[in-house]
Amino acid sequence: MIIGPPPKFHGTWDILAAYSDGFKISYVSSTSHGAGWTKSFQINADNRGSRPDTGRADLFPWLVGGAAGRIDVVWYHGQGGNTSAYRNPGTNDAVHGTTVWTVAFAQLFNATATDAAGAARPTVQANNEAITPVIHRGSVCNNGTVCGIICPGDRTLLDFFQVAIDSAGRANIAYASDVSSAGTPPAPSTPDKTAACRR
């Protein structure tokens, strides 16, 4: 969430918030101190329908504000395998295949612009699902500190993820990667716990 005005951003106090349901990366904005909000705008190019695209997931959005209504948004993009689990999307097995994760990036201008119906209408300058090589294979657990304890799941990426805009206007992105390590194996769990965690 951005609560302006950061350096070089709007002269007003605008609020912008990005969120994910596991498949869609969206944002909303308010130019009225939170009294009213735009309708959400979906940033990622995949998962446009009412049901997720097979083998696609988009998680952990992070955004930063820049000059003249610009926002840069980063998130983890998963592709392949089974990504249908809400709390623990992704697989790395012979049955479902392997989900590979990359860092995705979008740059939007006029982030608080709306149409007559109140829907956000930014200018999308850049949108890329993979600005990095593969950073992770398998699942990404969304159950916080209970990952691998109550539920199976890989939390090796943790929440070490952010973006900042430098004085030259470039996006500087910090992210975790475990492609050169084996990662954290999921803890054994009973079938009922697994079923609860895969919802």
C-alpha cells in the first residue's frame, strides 16, 4: 500500500493498494483519503476469466509510487504444474508436473485515473511475467509461520520481496531465490491437514 505523497509522487495524499487472490494481481486507489475507492484494475495479463488459467498463479504483489502518478508493481508469477490450491499453489512431482516461479513486473502511469464508471484506467507502460530467470520450483505456501508445521508447503521465498524507484527512475527489486539449493522439504502431515491446507 502507498499512502502518498512519497518523494516525486503526486502533490496530493493519494492511497493505492495492491492485492492478490492467488491468481489476479489488482490494485485500487483513492484520491479522497480513503472515503471513496476506484473499482479494481487487474494488472497481470493472465487469469483474466472468472476461473484461473490452468497452471498459472500470481502472488505477493508489492508496489511503489514514483513521479506523476507512476506505480511500479512486482509479484511472483507461477507457471506449470498444479496451481489450483489457494493456500499452497504449485507442485513439483511426477503426477502434476513442476511449477516454476519468476518475478513479474508492471509499470503504470496515471495510476489514479478513472473512467466515468469509476473504474481505474491507468496507462500500462510495461507488463512482463518473467523479468528474472526461474527463482523457485514447486509450491509457495501462503500459510505464514504454519507452513511445514500444520500444513505441507514450501516457504523458502518467505516475504523477502520489495521494489523501490531510484533517483534515475529505475525500479530496483529485491527478491529471494532458492534455485541453487534444495529448498525446504514439506513436513509430513496427515491427509486431513493436507486437505485443509489445499483449499
